[in-house]
Amino acid sequence: MHRIPQVAALYHRLLLVVGPAGPEKTTALQEVAQHPGYRYINVNLELSRSMLELTQRQRQLQGARLLVDIVGRTPEQAVLLDHLELLFDVSLKLDPLRCLQDLARNTTIVAAWSGTLSAGHLTYATPEHPEYRRYAPAGLTVVGPDVPA
């Protein structure tokens, strides 16, 4: 929680909570969401609900906008995004990190990233997986069990 106000002053007000898939990140975000000024969103659940009636082509064209609508303009201090896996679905043709950064221009976003930060790169999945992503962490604020403080 103490890192959230620090990212609020940045251009991209994005804090990535990086760690392996599992309930730890969800539990942590849900605990933070109990405090006033924080809102928790299960992205997979809300985005899939928004896409139910859309064709595959409409999902590709509107995916990023639907995510913006889900987060919305909010008076909360921060929005906590969990279960981001749908953003990595190759059929949607989204750049998950770019989507999060775009959201974080207007709202402080704390996002649970199921992946690693190692060898100087932020990753999601393994190289042989179709949803694999690899990013240089420059300019990102990242916390997690294997991330130096």
C-alpha cells in the first residue's frame, strides 16, 4: 500500500504486482481494497461479461475500449486490477502492458501480473506459449517477492 501514493505522481500511474500465478496476489489486492479509496476489479470476469454478445472481430476492435469502460472514471485513490489473463488472449490482439499504461494515465492502477521480473525483463508465460510476452521494465514500477525493493 505504501507504494501506491508514490506512483500517483508518475506519468503512467501504474504499479505492477509481479509474481507467479496463485492466490497470493489476489489476497493482497482484496485486502488493500478493504480500505476506503480503493476498488478491486476481476478483469477476466468483467471483460468477458462485456464481450459476451460481441463477434470475434468486435472483440478485437473494442477490447481496449471495453477495459477503459470497466475501469471508468473513478474518484477512488486507486483501482486494483486482478486476473488479467484475458488481456493476453492472442485472439484479442491486445498489448496488455500498453492497455494498462493507457489506463494509468488518468487513474492510479495496481495490476496483478502473473509472471516474472528476471534477467532484466518483465515476462508473462514461457517463450513456447502463444501468450508469451516480454518487456523491458524501464519506466515501470514493479513490486513482488523476487523484485528488489
